[in-house]
Amino acid sequence: MDDSIDFSAISRENLPVLPPIVARNGQKCSSSKVQATPEIEKKYVHRVYDAIAPHFSSTRFAKWPKVQTFLNSLPSGSLVLDAGCGNGKYLGLNPNCYFIGCDISAPLINICADKGHEVLVADAVNLPYRSGYGDAAISIAVLHHLSTEIRRKKAVEELIRVVKPGGLVLITVWAREQEDKALVNKWTPLNQKYLEEWIGPGSPRVRSSSSSFSLTSIPETEENCSVEQLKDVDEESSEKSPHEITCSNSSDGHSPLDSTNKASSLYQQEYFVPWHLPYHRAEVSGASVNAVANGLARKDDKKGAVVYDRYYHVFSEGELERLVSGVDGAVIVDRFYDKSNWCIILEKTSS
């Protein structure tokens, strides 16, 4: 890694595009269907984390015990691939293993590089590693930022592809069943205002043109639409908002929101979770200087912060298992609930 490169000054548009990984049999390991990033992820995930990276990193230092246990259980000399490494808090956790991290956010990768970690900018649905490269892989709090089931499944396929047969993969996502049931009231359910963000390659579509509230991720199962609430264990800032939209779970395309407001929370699946960037931090973070002016963020003078909305897809109990069960070449060896997250460990069974 060239220490002279300032990743924070690199715009996403100028980043090199990694070519599809080609396996030994000549088949491409990624498809154009999932490589086209939906606009909602570009605006409410990529651009937001680029803007808040320094402040976000300063709040991300506590290691989850279950992740620590997994990493410390790996054999000495294992190569661990961290897909969506963020500020790199898990890189190097086990001193007897080798770690390589990647993240879609160049500013976060810059932070990792400054700590001496081996990292690169890459997309979770198109990992830049050859098949069978690592001994283990982790994806901690990443899949819920992908806006379609196709992309979430592709990310799982990539994690399995890049580890050796017998290799383990740990995946964690935000859970529906929350320790703090009231937290969901501080998040913003997606509403019709943001519908246009979902119209594009690989994005969720309106199921029925006759229903203004019928929004669903494709090809989500009917069970996956039954989502209420969740939070990140170390989330620091959130706020209440009146925006609402629900996912339809009926074949005629009508939303449960048509019945009662209570039903909307039962079937809500997509949220904006706010991040409050203090004014004094916003002024020193280059990507956030013009965020309010260009509509990426809003000001909250009462809290003295610039507020960014981050996109999240809520996972219900059993949804992660259903997602990975549709992926070939791996079996579930463990599943558990930890600090309001659903977690799963997979073992690769074939090359």
C-alpha cells in the first residue's frame, strides 16, 4: 500500500473498476445483474460512509465477543478475508492469523491503511480474490446495506467462493428481534418520497402500479417482508421521523398499511437509520462540507449536527438461513443471536 496516496481525496467516480473474477474453468464469478449498484446504495450507503468515515471510525472500537471467539478459534497461520472491514477493528485481532480487509468506502480504507493493515477498496458482490484464496472470511454488519435479495445472495456466494474447501464464513446482520423494542421509533421507514431511488438496475420495483405503497425487494419471499425493527449494538445517534412505507405481503399488491398504522410496523422492511455528525466534525471532513447543499444530509441545529440517513434492510428471524440455503457449496454449522444481530457460520463443502 502506497502511504503517499490520500484516499479521502479520491472520488468514487475516479476509482478503478475491478474486472470480473474469472475462475479456472473460465466462468465469470460475477454477473452484470448484481454489479450495477442501485442508486439508493450509492447515495445512502456509499456516499454517506465516505462523508462520516472519520467520525464513524472514532465510535467503532468495541469488538463483539462472538466475533472475537470465531477469529480466535481459527488455526494458526490462517488467512482471514474481512469483506466490509470498515475501520478495520477486526483486522489483526488474532495475532496468529493473517488478515486482508476490503471495503467499498475509500476513506475508511485510508483509515485502515494508516493503521498498517493490508486493505483495498472493493465491492462485497465482486470480491477481488481468486477462488479458494482464504482460510476463512467474515462479513460483519454488511449484508443489510444491500438493497436487493439478489445482491445479498451474491455477497454470500462471493464469501463462499473466496475460501478454501473446509473454510469457515461468519456473517452477521441486524436482527428483527431487538433488545430495545423502542429503538425502531427513532428510525425512518422508507416512504413514497424515496420511491424513485429504487427504480434502476437491480433495484426493488413497485409490485403493482395501482398501489402507491406496494414496494418490495426482488425477489423477496413473502416471509421476508415480515420485518419490524432492529438496531446496531453500538449505534450512537438516531431520531424520529414521520416517513412511512411498507412491503406488501399479499398477492393482490395491497399493502398492510391500508389497514392500520400498527400493521405498517409489522411489515416494514426498509429503513433509513440516521447518523449525527457534529458540526465541528463536519467542517473537517471534506466529503461532508457540501452535503447539506446537495441534499445528501440535513442540519439539526438543536443537536448541533449534520444528519445523514443510512439505508438498512431489516432481517427477520430465519431470513439469513433462507438466504444462505439457496447458495451451493456450503453448509450451516452454527447460527445464533448476539446483541440484536442474527449470525451464521458456514463451512465450504466443495471447490
